[in-house]
Amino acid sequence: MVRLEKLVHYMAMRTAQLSQLALVLVMLLIVGNIIMRAWWKPLPGSYELVEILGAVILSMGVAYCAVHRGHVTVSLLVDYLPPRVQGVVEVITNAISLVFISLISWGLLQYASNVQRRNLSTSSLDIPLYPVFYLVAFGMIMLSLIVLLDMIKNTLNVFRGRRQK
């Protein structure tokens, strides 16, 4: 379990680094577009590139955010419950999240396959779109692995009678 957790956390860190690289590229692209617009003409296809890189930023960073519990949680009432009941609530929440994230991942994989089969690409730069959808699906799969690991840890903590922080 510890090895699997370390592997998934390492992969989440690497995907977050890819997200950071995409963010730097977006920043450079936007600054370059502003400079080019002031002197000559804007960079062609910059809107498409920002859209694609935005998808990479969000999908590759979401698992790392979940590892470090950077997401928003509302636990106003749950904080007053006993630790074991808090753990049960977290297990139920993780199970619901896992179902939805897994469905999203599955749907994205199917959609990416469909986009690849139809050979869809961006309009001005003709960049194939299927790698972007596969990358987003991979990010969602990473998130589902993090949620699954949290669910397993929370389930073990319920049986031990304590809450995971």
C-alpha cells in the first residue's frame, strides 16, 4: 500500500510539473502575442494554443491538488461528529467522487477514441485534438487513483476509530 501510494504521488507530482510547464508556455504565448500585436500582427493560432494548454494545465494539476488536499471542502457539520462517523462520511464522499470521476475518465477515453477515429483537429493550426483528450483522461484517471487511495485509507481509519487529516 505504501509503495502504491508513493508511486501515485510521484506520478501526480510529475503531471503537476507538466501542468506548470504548460502554464509557463501560456504565459510566454500571451506575452509574445501582446508584443507582436503592438508592432506587427498577432501570433496565428494563439487562441487555439491557449485553449489546448489550458486543458493540460487543469487536467494535469488536479491530481496533485488532491494529493495535497488543496481542494475546497465544507465540513461544518462533520467536524462535530465523532472521528469514526467522520471517517464513514469521508468514505461515502470518496466513493461518490470515485464513481463520478471514473465515469468522466471513461467518457473522455471514449470521446478521445472517437476524435482520433474522425481525425479532428484545430481550425487554424490543424493540431490533432485526440492527444489532448487522452491527456485530460489521464489526468482524470490520476485523480481517481488518488481518490481511491484516500478511500482505502479512510476505510482503514474507520476500523481503527480515527480520522485521516
